Amino acid sequence: MDFDLTDEQRLLADSVNRFVSDRYGDFEKRKAYRAEAKGYAAANWSAMAEMGLLGLPLSEEQGGFGGGPVEALLVMEAIGRGLVVEPYLATVVLGLGLLRRAGGQEDLLAEVAAGGTTLAFAHQERQARHDLHDIATTARQDGDAWVLDGAKGVALHGDSADRLLVSARTAGGRRDRAGIGLFLLDPATPGVTRRGYATQDGLRAAEVVLEGARATLLAADALPLIELVADEAIAALCAEAVGAMETLRDLTVDYLKTRQQFGRPIGEFQALQHRAADMLVATEQARSMAMYAAMMVQGSDPAARATALSAAKALVGRLADQLGKDAIQLHGGIAMTEEYKAGHYFKRLTMLGVLFGDVDHHIRRVVAAGGLPD
Amino acid sequence: MDLRYTADEIAFRDELRAFFRREIPAEIRRKVSEGRKLSREDIVTTQRVLHAHGLSVPNWPVEWGGKDWTPVQRYIFSEEIQAAAVPQPLSFNVNMVGPVIATFGNAAQKQRFLPPTANLDIWWAQGFSEPGAGSDLASLKTTARREGDEFVVNGQKTWTTLGQYADWIFCLVRTDPNARKKQEGISFLLIDMKTPGITVRPIITIDGGHEVNEVFFDEVKVPAENLVGELNKGWDYAKFLLSNERIGIARIGLTKERLARVKRLAQETPAGEGTVWDDPDFRRRLAWSEIELKALEITQMRVVAAQRTRAADKPDPSSSILKIKGSEIQQQATQLLMEVAGPYAMPRPDRDEDGANLPSVGPEWADAAAPLFFNYRKVSIYGGSNEIQRNIIAKAFLGL
């Protein structure tokens, strides 16, 4: 048992942290990034490609770093600290997570790693809520190609992505676990309509309507793959939450030290001190659970993996919700303003709670499994 | 970063597991598992078995019977002894006075006290808290005035855990009433409980148990050679002593064992058409406790790992985190157990001092459920209440 990072991991953490503090240290810059055409900074994306971050999970033969869950944890934590708006989760964690395992798309992998192509995962459907296997979109074979019909929603960064990964049913009923295929789709293809929009936390997403859109099959019976990548996304979100929680906690504690009321810093009041102390406890517990998620996502038993990741998402979700709300309350009125940073961290933490299943959904899964795996 | 144990660590763990189950009487372990009262004999027997195998004081210096273990090995020992429901070596001896004597005592004191302390030939009690000095320990009033070769002690200690069994008591006493700061006039004194002038009175707690006592000192004469370290430096030794409680304070192994037992009993206890286990609300609360415990377990592992690199005297928020969350989850576990008992948490059959001579009204295990719940309200109060822990976090780590 050890918690040490390797030299390579330490270098990675240093460079990502430097990137985040250089480009996101001044919170005003984030507004400018969001105002760019794609809702994020093209220059930041190129810089991430140059740093090797976009090829992080790819094997060395594929031109990547062979980075695993620990590397992902380091990057996502930094992304959380800076409230980074670039589509790292969408393109690298989800997109490459699916694409590199489905196989057969070596050129595309290289383009993504180089920063030339972005990806999005169009999987969510309105009726499915948090159930990954609930898919109504259909795929029927037509010669070498497949034809997709259906509607996908809240595809993260789906508005600007150069390629979409789409789940669709090749067989079975809406809630069957079998018969879900994974497809690669060029959004310029006839029959694809995208409606892009901003999300509450300052990122972007899209509704995607598919009407006879022609796509390439990447993997048949892809639900196990989708579940694995969703668990990796949960581990990534837990790490992102830890970074955001830590920053928001520090911001709050600094404010308690400087804000004067009744002739003294409000941090001298014990009622506020105790809530700040609880923020520290929450951050440390969340950090431990993010490490647990990173460890368990590598597990070979999918059922144990899923239960462990649900446990992590549930606890981190609960702690992030508590910490976010406390941060607003302890700041008082200033945190209600759009101009101040704290509210943006709160909003991101709140939305992290919804992504890939909320607290109730995940605790139900732990309960159904009879508790945590050994 | 790897949260799994190495092959060597697994071998070490498995050896301990087998040892605990082989060498410690099953009846004693059953009592611990069920949260029943242990007799003095149970605790003494266990510690002597451990001592005979060189395992009673692993945290002491090697020359006094300690082990040259890594932090991870120490952690494994602490977790496994709890998970096996083995009574832990008496904390007053092993974690408190022993290390203080080994670190600050003189050669004669080490020779005289350490071997019998390790083997539990001397049973120590802790004389810190007073009626007017709880969380604000430094305001203690018990005095020791020097007269020739003796100190004469007057005052009262309270919450003296298992003081009814004690042979000796280590006390914080005020030796300089005029010190500039209240922390500066305190000394650390070892007192034989058989000395004339000492009176022990039981305090019966809300669970009906006799675990704690009041100890009164009326002109108690203590040889000056029983002063540990320097005069008026007792507060430093007390701080050292309290910081030694860090490993194991969260009692994760024990709570794990208790939650597993809650699960088992919930599956056996009828409710409606099925069992208590079929109630999703109950299972949901149990799941939350398990999850919080998992997070705390990893937090504890991080603390253990950091011990290799952290300066020993540097304050560390982790012991406060472990205290707060560990006590909360311990309390949750006792509440869940009581809920499994349902209506049969209610009967309180008359019992003699040592327990189970009369038949239970409901299932036998259910007798102890409510008393354990009541008793465990203590864990968020003692050892620096959870509110004191939040003060510590706020002041020492957040700089508020």
C-alpha cells in the first residue's frame, strides 16, 4: 500500500497544474474562453494537445502515454480546480475511452490526440434518465453502413464535436441489455440535426436528432463497454469534484479571514468556524473516495466495479452538495453574484451531481448489490 | 499510488488473523463482537496472551518490547485486532502511560514500570478529567504540594474509565498555582491506588453500566520519585500522550465488524413477510454507513502513509477528521443494530454485575443493543469532543 506518485505522474501533475494556474488563474479569462465560437479556447485545446494530455489514455504504440486512472485523477482534479471549460471529459475520457477500445480507428485516435478532432458521446435519451441501457434510438443495416433514427440529449460538447459516438439499438426492446451498438457518426451527414446550448455550469451540450443518418458500426453489443467508460467518467467526475471542492473551500476560508463585520473578521465566529471545519472534513473524505474510484475502476469484475463506482459517486455527490451550499451561505450575498467565482464552482459541483447518475440513483445501486464489494 | 497491500503485507495480515483466532478465547471475542461487558479477567487474559507472543506493545521502543514495524504494519495490526473482535491491549497502559514513561521517564522508572505495564501486571487508570475540567483540561484543580520527599495530592478526578480495576493511576496535578499560563503549572504524577486517602466511587452511565468512576484524593502522599520528567512540564507529556492515540482512534476495523454483524442479524430477524433486510430504507442507511466508513478507511490509510514523511511534532488535521467521522459512524452502527432489534430493544432484564445469568426476554443479542447505543453517545464526547475537534481544525489548519 502506498500513495506515492511515480516521477512521471509527478511531472504530469506539475505540468497540468501549471497549465491551469497560467490559463485559469485569472477568472476573467474564463469568460473570454466561453465567448469563443466553440464555447472554449481553441488555443487552450492546442496547448493541451502539445502537452500530450489529449492522448493520455492511448497506448505508447498509439502515440499516447498509456495513462491509467491515476493519471486521469491528476488531470481531472486540476480541471476541477480551474473550472476548465475545454471538452476534456467529452473528448478524452468518454470519446477516446470508447473509441480506443472499440478498435479499428487508429487514424482517428491520432487526430484526436493531436488536437485536430474532438469527440462527443451522444448516448442520453430523454426517457432513460440515469439508466445506461435504456435506448430507443434504432440502427438498421443498409449495405455496409448503418442507418440511425432517434433523439439523443445533453451530449456534452456535442454541438462543437467533429465526430459523434452514438449508441443505438440493433436488436431487442427499449430496456433490453443486449442489442445496443456503438456507432461513429459525422455530424455533417444528412439526417443529423444538432441544437447546441450552454449548460448551467458554463459548458456546452447538444440535443441531437437522427433521421436516417448513416453511421459506421464500431462495436456490437456495446453495453459492457459503455458501462465501463461511464464508470471511468464517474471516477473522473469524482476527481474533478475534489479539485473544485478544495478550491471553493480555500476561497471560502480566505473570505472568512478578510470579511469584517461587527468589528472583526467573521472567521472569528465559532458558528462559521465549525462549518468551515466541516468543509475540510468533506474535502478529505471526497478525496479518499475519488482515490477509491480510481482504484476500483481498474477491477476485473464489472459488478464489483459498478457498485464501488456508485458508492463513490453517491458519497462525493452528497459531500459536494453540502460543501457547495455551505460555501454560498458562509460567503453571504457576494456569492450570489454572477461576477464572483464562488457561485460558478457551486454550479459546476451541482451539475456534477446530475451527470452519470445522481445520489439517489447510485445509492439505490449500492443497496441493490447488498453493499460494498470486499 | 496503490491502495492494495503488497504480498508481504498480505502475509503479515493473514498471520495475524490466524493468530488472533487461534490464541484468543472465542468466548472473549464473542463478547466484544456483541458489545457485551468484558470482565477484568478477559482483558488481562488477552493482553497476557499477546504479551507472551511479543504483541502487547508493538508501538513501544524495541528495547521495551516494541516492534520495528512499518506504519502500514502498525495499521494492519490495529485493524486486524479490531476486526477479529479481540479486546485491544489496555489503552491506558499501552498507548498512554507506557510511551510517556518510555520517552520522558528516568531509567529507574522504566525498569520498574514498563515490564509490568506491558504484561498488565499493573492496571493503569487515567487521571486527567475533573468535574470542572473536561474539554478545557488545562483548568484542572487537583493540587500536589511538595513536602520533603513527597507530594501531597488533594482534589478529584472523574470519568476514570475502569478505575475500579486499577492498581495505579497517572495524574495531571497542579504543582504551581501561580504559573503565568494555566498549562505551565501542571505535572505528571504516578500514584499507587492503594495509597491511603484515595476513594473510588462508581458512576453509573445511561446504559446502566459501571465503566467510569470518580476518584477522590485527600492528603494522598506520593513519593517524589513518582514524578515523570520535569516538574511543571506535565502538559507537554499529556499532549504527547494524546497525540499517540491517532492510529486506531476511528476504530474502523471494529465498526466494519459491527456493520457486518448488523447485516447478518437483519437477514435473520423476521419482519412482516420477510426480514428486516427486505426494508430498502434500512438497507439504504446501512449502505451510507458502509460507504462513509470506506472513505474514512482510505483517509486513515493516507494518514498512515503520510507518517513516513511527516515531522512528528507538526500538527495534522487528520486525527481530528478521524475522530469526528469515526465517532459518527461508530454511533450509526450501534443505532442500526438497535433498530434491527425493534421492539425487543426494549426489555431490560435485571442482571447482576457480571451479566447473563437470567434468560433474555427477546433474542439474546438484542439485550445489549440499546445499552450499546446509549453507551456510544460517549464517543463523540470523549478524547476531545467533536466540537473541540472542529475548533482544532478551524484554528490550527484553516487559520481561523
